[in-house]
Amino acid sequence: MLRTKALFQGSLLLLLILINSVSGFSQMMLEKKIQFKSPVELSLRQMLDTLSAQNDFYFSYESTLLQLNKALETEQYSGTIGNFLLKELGNEYEYKELPGYIIIRYAPEKLDLDAEMETRFKTVTVKGYIKNIRTNEGVSQASIYDKNSLASTLTDEKGYFKLKYKKNDTSIWLTLSKENYRDTTFLLMPTVNIVAEKESRKFRYIPGDSATKALEESFLGKAFIGFKQRFQGINMGSFFAESPVQMSLIPGLSTKGTFSSQTISKFSLNLIGGYTAGIEGLEVAGIFNINKRDVKSVQVAGIFNMVGGSSKGLQVGGIYNSVYRDVDGLQVGGIYNHVRGNVNGLQIGGIINQANNDASAQIAGIVNHAKNSEHLQLAGITNNASQSAGFQLAGISNIAGDSVTNQLSAIVNRAKKVNGFQFGLINIAEESDYSLGLLNFIKNGEMSLSASIDESSFTHLNFRSGGRKMYGILGVAYNLRNIDTPIGLEAGLGIHLIPYSKFSLDTEFVSLSASDFQEISNHLQSFRLLPGYRFGNHLRIFGGPSLNFAFLDPGQEDFTNGWNILNRTTSNGIYRSFGGVIGGIQVIF
């Protein structure tokens, strides 16, 4: 039933038109003729996939509400796609057609409107009840919205609603929407209009996205998204309206009311914060922006941004950015950035960057994490790529679960396979040719312990470890003569010029620092060329020439031997370069 009430000069005719869910949209696909006869049993899933592929459109549906694996009721059929769906699924579903899609929605119930319209000055008020046609009972939390102005509201627990918006001379397209009910549209038209004007507001269909629920159920989502906006999303589903401008004080208190969560805008200004369907232009907020779906171009917030879809362009958050799909462009967060999909661009975080999947480049003050880092991870403390990485540069540690191109850190690098080099105090890998560190634990490399003596009576005990091409040297030295600085520590790097054969040839650069641990310290740097011969798998003897550079504290006797090249004594100390020899035995393990 529909009652009208005249409260302003002239009367208004309330014209009620119930528009069938199917006939409210273009029928080209639903009315397309098909014919098939299957020699084998087909499932509903197979048939829907076949129809979709052959007719260049997609079916959109909630898979948990369809018995996709059940066999078709009909072995042969000739008729329209719409009638085929009715035959297989029944009339408890509604079928809508939008460009590129046929939407199958479970909707066993229907809605009815019992309302009155009042016009006072420049305001139109529609109020009344939304009822279940079958039971005649009020339907709570149903969405009512005008397709032109996007004025919207929800019914209360008794099904009552009151909707106000500015008066205009255009027709009012009032749409009712509720989960598990068929969408119903009524046309309200002033008597002065001969022909109803077609709705000018653009709507679009975006297939369902489970990330929306995750966003709304997050801590910040629960804190800032009201239940009315949640119900709007449940009732409206994947249908969204376009609007040039949206402004909000807080979510729900905006120029679009509770319908802002179903509105995609070109420009959005949120004085404190807002919750919208998406942005395709510019969005600015004093504190926060929350978006159900995608954000394109520029988004800036004083505290945080949360995007249920993807972010394309520039996203800046004073503290925190969270994107549930992908980032294409630049993301800047004062403290923390979290992307649950891929980062195709650059993440810059004051403390932490996290990408659940792939990331092109990440720069963070403390930690970067990604499943795969394609190009660069730069962090003050640590980088972590759970699978592969390009170039990792960190103050403390780099970790790649599988392969990495290059790793550089002050303390430790770890990877399964290194395609380039590792540079750090400690390097760990299964495969690595170029490990530049003092301690290298490489599965396909080599580790050894050696004892040797040189021309200056220093005996050396060294641990060598590294990959197939380069290795690190760490050891101690003791001079057999009575000198002021008999004990020294040495470290260096070596290169296997001829590796893994009976005859080997290595070159090494080693720095030795000897001290009396009180006042005197002496320093020697040596370049060595070390041919060697291997006996069996675990023993090698080596020996060869060296070129040495010594800097000795002043006031002590020069204890170095060898072939003198340059010898100079000043008030600052003794400078000497000389040739020498070294030889020893090496145990390989």
C-alpha cells in the first residue's frame, strides 16, 4: 500500500513502479539463445564456465551459495541463458546483467514499501515501512537510497525509515536493498512531470572482494566504521555509485551520509576521517582515510590510511598505511607500511615496511620484510625476504629464504643461494661464490684450519672459510723471537685463482695487528701468492712469496725481516716495505 499526503501548494502524485530485478538492466546476455546436448554428465560449474567463455562475459556469484559440483538437471537444452538459470537454480535467485557480468544473487524474499511523501519548502521527506511481501512484517536494517542524490538511510528494528533530501523537479528513484532480498526500485514523480527523467547518477558493479570484510574486522576498522555503514555494504554488495565530491567530518557524518561507503569520488576531504568506497583523484584527511576498495592518484592523511583494495599513485600517512591488495607507485609512512599484496614501486617507512607478497623496492629506518624483494631492500637494522631478493643493504643483518643477488651488512648475511656477492662480518649460504666476510659458512664452499710461519718468525694459526671463488681469513699470530709485541690478531680476504684440484693457487690480503696490550702496537699488511698441493681430500701444503708493508711504533727495534724495498724512520714511527715468504700446512673440512 502507498499513501500520499499533500503538505505544500499543489499536489504530488506518488507513482509506484515496481521494477523487476531482471528487466531493470540490459537483457542482451540473459536473452541470448543457447543450445546444447551433452553426451557426458556436466556439473553446474562446468556449464557456467563454458557459457562464460563462449559468450565473452563473467558470472559473478557467492560460491558457497551454489551447488557448483552437482550434475545438471538437463542433458539437453534450447532457449535463453536467463531461462536456463531459472531452470537450474530456481526462482530463489535473482539474475542481474551489467556490462561484462551476469550476477547471480541468492534472494528468496521480496520487499514491499508502505510509505508517504511530504514536501515542505525545499525539503522532500519520504517515510514509512519496508516489509517482507510474504509475511507482511517489517524488515530491519534494510537500505533505502535515492539513485540521483544518493541520500540514504537504514530501517530500524521495526522496518521504519525516514529519508530527507532537497527538493528538485527530477524524478526520485528510490531503491530498497537487503541481503537475501531482491533489490526493488520505486519511481516517485511530481505531477507536473509528464515523462519520468532517467536517472543521471552513474553506478558500477565491482565483483566481490573478501578483503573488505578483513578491513572492517580489523582493530581500526571496528573502531571507526559504524554498523550502519557495514549494513549498507552488506545490503548493496558490489554496487557502487560515482560522485565528483565527498566531504566528511567522521565516517557516517558526511555529504553522502551512510552511503559514503558505497560512493567512489573524484575528490574527498575528510576533516577528521572518512570511510568511502574508493577514490579516483585526490583524498585528504586530517587524521585518517578508510576506503573499501581501490584508491587511485593521491591519498594523504595526518595519521593513517587504510585501503581495502589497491593503491595506485601516491599514498602518504603520517604514521601508518595499510593496503589489503597491491600498491602501484609510492607509499610513504612515518612509522609503518603494510601491504598484503604486491608493491610495484617504492615503500618508504620510518620504522617498518611489510609486503606480504612481492616488493620492487623498500626503504625503512629499521626493518623491511617481503616475500620476494625484486630490486632493493635498504634498512637501518634488518632486511628479510622470505623467498628471493635482489640487493639487500642493512646495518645489522640481511636474510633471504631462497635466492639473493647481493647482500651487504655490517654483521650477518644469510641466504640459500647467492647469485652475486655477500659482504658482512658473517655470511651464511648453501651456494655462494663471492663471500666477503671474516666468517663464511657456505655449504658448497670450503673451510680449513692452517698453521704457517713467515720470514719474520711469526707463526700463524688461521681459519679460512668461504665460497668457490672468495674466502675470509681470521686468526692469531705469535712471534718466536723476544720482541715487544709477540702476539697479534689477523684478518683478511682471499681469492681462489685455481681452486678444487690437486694443484691450487690462492692470493690473499691479510692485515696483522700486534700489541703488548699496554702502549705499543704494530701493524703489517701482506699480499700473498700461495701455490699449494693437495694430498687426498683433507690435507694441503702451501707456500709462496709475499709483499709486506709495516708500520711500527717509534722507539723500538725493527723486527721485520725479508728483502728490503723501502725503509724510512720518522718521529712518528718506522715505515717499511719488504718482500717475504710464508709456508705451512692446511687441514680442509
